[in-house]
Amino acid sequence: HQRRVHGDCKPFSPSFCWPINTATSYRSPSYIPLICPFPSFRMSYKPLFQKLWDQYTRLTPQAARIHQMLTARGETVVNDHIAFRTFSNDRVNVSKLGDKFAKFGYVEKGTYQFTAKKLVATHFEHTTDPTAPRVFISELKVKDFSPNLQQIVRTCVDSIPADLLASDELLTSGSVGWQPLSYTTYKQLLGESEYAAWLYVYGFCANHFTVSVNQLKHTPSLQEINALLKAEGFHLNGSGGEIKGTVQEMLEQSSTRADKVRVKFIEGEFEIPSCYYEFAKRYPTAQGPLFSGFIAESADKIFESTDVKQHA
């Protein structure tokens, strides 16, 4: 499973303060997008996933610590899936982000509805590499919210440079397209949608990586991995119970509560929940292979790993 092993963790700097400008190369005169229409010459997804992992561990220092803890116990940490959040705007919606993964060999596999949170999502899988992580992309149904929220989102997307929208660099650009950030705007969004407020602050990046519990030798169940995490002082997302899903549904999931990092706003610096680490255990279908999709009811609770209410 080497191709899905999480990348080497970079040291976490306590002085790190999000957001930083992670999107520079797309502006460089030497930057030339590489888009090959021939499947046999598709680019490897691994450099992109390594970049996403490096960015994610800067935002989520607990993920680096958990990764190191597991590897120190002799585990090989394999990534089940990564997740992104976006808006339903036609320039950055699930379809547009999915297109960026298509050139790496990913295709759409399943769609999901989250009525209460006003979200839809799609998951993608690699066509030829069964060890490649799944990609789960959700989007906020912006038109279902107030005119104020719609205008904020429209202003944000309008601010993203056209060359960044067209580039794969968008996937790791964070909120650089609409900086500087306003804490007043963040609070307005938070009043309507925690998802929208989080996305305004952190933008385009991996919202979470996911440990495949199926690949763990010493802690092969979610009950064991959760007990280990709590013993080591990590806090779990308790929404809907620590374990979401059942063996009968062929997918069990749990997650940590998101880290909190200091974020620069025009009004000053404030601590905001960032990203979290998920754990997934898959079970065989009636046909034999492991279930490869997602359970909407469980995912709905996993979304709440970043909810400010869990940090109150």
C-alpha cells in the first residue's frame, strides 16, 4: 500500500499562523500547466497528495503527532480518503474540483445529500490504482441561504484570479484568493452555516485525511484506536457517538475534534477550529470486496468535527 501511505510529516512551527500564501507558483512566468488528454500518460497524483499532506499537517499538528505515534508502534499508516469543501458556484463547485482530479485518473463513484446542512457531495476513485486514496468533495448549496451569505460567497469567488481558477494550484490555495479576511464576515457566516464560515477562513485545502484502520496491525478496530487516542490525550468528535456507522452498513468512522489555530483577520488574530484526523474501518460487501462508498448519515456527523460548539 505504499502509494497511499501518508507523507512524511514536517515539523510543526508553534508560530505558524494561517493563512499563509500557499499559491505562488501559479503566478510564476515559468509555470506551465501540464494537462495530458491521454490516459496512459496521466500525471501521478502522489506529488499533489504530498503537497496536500504537508499543508494539512501545518494546519493540523495533531495529525502529525498521531501519525508519528502510530508509526512508532510499527504501523504503516495508509490513507483511506481525503476531503475538500467548496461552494456551489459554477467556477469552483464539486464538478470543477473533480475535473482537476480527473487528469490524475479519478472518476466519480457516488453522490450524497445532506439536507439539514444544505450540502451535496461526490466521492471519486482512481480508475487503475486501487491503492490510491478516495477523494470526497462536498459543496455548500449557496442559493439555499440568505442574500447576505450569497453575496459574500460571490465576492470571494469573484476575487480568485482566473489563472488560479484554471490551475491545479487552486486545490492548495487556501483562502488566498479572497484575503484579507474579516472576522466580522466570519461571524456573519457562522450564524448561518459553520461549514460556510470554515470554508471562508481556510478555503481550498484538505479538510481531513483518513487513516485506514483496515491496514493497522496493532489497533485493528475503531474501539481500539479510539481508546489509544483518548489515552494519549486527543479529543474525539462525539457528535452521533464516537463511532459513526455500523458493521451492517459496512463502514465505521470516527474522528478527532479539529485543532485550533490562530488566524489573521483585519480586526486582529483569533483562534478558529482548523482540520481534523479521521479513522475509517470498512467491511466486505455481499459480493466480497470491501465497501468503497460512504454513509451520508455518518458523514453528516463527521462534518461536525470542525464545529465551534465542540470547542466551547
